[in-house]
Amino acid sequence: SWLDGREERQDWTHVWQALLERPNALPAGIDERVLCSKGLSWLDGREERQDWPVLWEKLARMPDWGSQRWERLAGLGMGWLRSAKNLENAAASRFVEVFVDKKYREPEFLDLASQWLETGIYSKPGPIFAAKFIALHPASQQAWSAAVRLERMIAEWPNKSLWLRLETLLNPLRFEDGTHPAIESLHAALDHRNSNPAWDRAREACAQKTLVLCRVIHVRARDIYNVELELGLLAELSCPDLRKLTVGTSVNVIVTSVAPEKGRVRVSMPANSIVVSPVKIGGEYVGTVTGVKDFGVFVSVCQQTGLIRRSTFPPDEDFRSKHPVGSAIQVRVADTTPRGLVLERVSGTEQPP
């Protein structure tokens, strides 16, 4: 076939994947098992290729792998993970998730997965991966630490629809004897998220028609937006007038309805509401430290919240004591995401609280 003898070409993996996606168009004598064997052979010794992770993941997610072939593929994947310079990048995150989905239980993987969980739990796929990890290794210290972090995240935004998926993944552990207290506490947080104090704040704001600051995190339709309310809940904003909002925009709104049993809050934007323009990527601003966690420092910038990750601070710096809540810090906006601003510290500019 065309694939034979052309393994060093840059388009080899593209052709291989195109053939794999069109099994009915394969030439005589070539089927999916043959293509998988060719892909597995191609992986050997080509770990530096940028398309290596794509091909590995494609193979790993193929059904009906024999145990011997899976062991070989798993060994290659673990070798790549060991050499990965940054476990937080997208490819490494997908590798870790594949291994968890495959219920891979080797001790070395347990260590690598726990490293990823240190900061990866706060990424978009992080909570789901953490729940899968807890379900797979409920007796491990890493699972207990992940459970504590998830409980804090639920307390921070109790009406995320994501928590419904976590309930499904973690429910089997409810019926096991000897469940660790951290996992029991996580179950309790999931069960009682509709009684979070944020709901009382939302009811009060609704009754008194007080203005609440929110930030747009997703544009659903022409005039429907998902927003994060400053009081600690997600909400749906209807804005039928001519003003168009973008992700990252902050605006004052009025809470119009609160339904904890449905996990739903609806808000509207009054005619005189002030829209706060989004910050610019690459711009430098003086912000105020609003929180210090093990994974980094939260900073308020132009009425928006951002995070400086722990990994960006010098390894020998005690950033928790150096940047107390209330202190001023100059930052650079590296990116904007639905979860908030990605910030970098401009060194040498710290000011006392």
C-alpha cells in the first residue's frame, strides 16, 4: 500500500488516519487491524514528531485491542508521558484521560496522574477526569486530595451542570464499605449544593432588585449569554436590546428568578447598566490580590478575576506570603478564557497591602 516505505513523510499520519476513517474504501487485503498494526509500528522511535500524540490517542481509543498489543501501546504512551516537559498541555491531558478510561492501574501512572491533578483539575476537562480517577483509585492519597479540591470547586460554583456528570461517575462509591471521609464529604457537597449560601444571596438580590456584577463566559445565541455572577452562581442573561456582549465583558444585572431545585438563575440587564470593556491580551494592569491558593494567586483586574499559576513563580519563592490578599500587583494578561483571565506577573512591581 501507499503507506509502506513512506513512514518518514510528514503526511504519513494524515493518510493513515484518512484510511482509518473510511474502512469501506480500503483496498483488498487491508482492514482496520492491518492499519492499526502499521500505526503501532510507526510509533516506535518517532516520539519527537508533533503528530505522534494524535496517532497514539487514535489507536488507544480503538475498541477490541488485544491485551498484548494494548500493553505495547500503553508502554509507548507511558514513555511519552515520562518525557513530556509539561503535563498541563492538551496532548498530555488527553493521554492521562485515555489511561483512566482504560482503567490503567500501574503505580507509575498513578504518580503521573497525581502530578497532572495538581493543576489540571482546574482545566475544562479536569473535574470529569478527577472524578474518573477517584472512582478508579478511591483508596489512594491522590484521590482523597482530588476529592477535597472538587468539593471546593462545587462550593465556589454550586449550580454548574457539570456536577450532574460527577454524581453519575461517583455514585458507585456510595455503596462501598470503608469510603474515605474526603470522598464522603464530596458526596455530601454534591447532595447539598442547592443549599449553598450563594442561593440565599441570589434570593435577596432578586427580592431587593439590587444590581449584581457578572461576567460573560459564553455566548449561546444572538441575545442569550451564560454569565458568572459575583455572588457565586452561574446564570442565564437575556439581553434583547442592541447591545452585544462578548466573552470576558463584565456588566451589572438584576436577578429575575432563582430556582435552586433546577440549578437555574436568570438575570436581565437594565437599560442604564454599565458595561465594563474586556481587558486586552498583552496589556499590563495593576490588580489586587483577592485570593491565594496552593495552585496560584487570584487577582482582580478591571472588575474581572484572573489567575497567576503557581508554576510561573520562581520555585524557591514563597508566593503565598509574598502576595497576601489585598496587596497590589502588576500583571500582564496572557489570555482570556471562560473561567477568567490568564495572568502573568510583571516582576519587581509588588506593593504592600
